[in-house]
Amino acid sequence: MSMVRKSGIYENISKRRWEYWLVKNSDIKIMVSWLQWGSSEEEYKKWEENCLISKVG
């Protein structure tokens, strides 16, 4: 995850989860939220929607 270049959802294979990163510039990268693999599709969609809302707002 050291190569995060823009805000968005990334897969962290080593931790087996999805992560939502907010990138302000090359020096400021913040993991805002994460969701474990194995979550239901419904949980993923809710989580993804919340990430997109936080990106806009």
C-alpha cells in the first residue's frame, strides 16, 4: 500500500481487506476506512457508498 497515488478503494492483499484511502498530496495519505474480505455483497455496497459520500462531502 505504499504506492497509493489517489483517493479511492484499494485491495490490501496481505491483510485480506479493502481499504479506502484519502490522498491530499504526496505527503499526506490517510486510510479512512476498511472492510474485511468475506463481507457480504450488501455490506460491501453500503461501505462503498459511504466511502463515495465521504469523498464528495
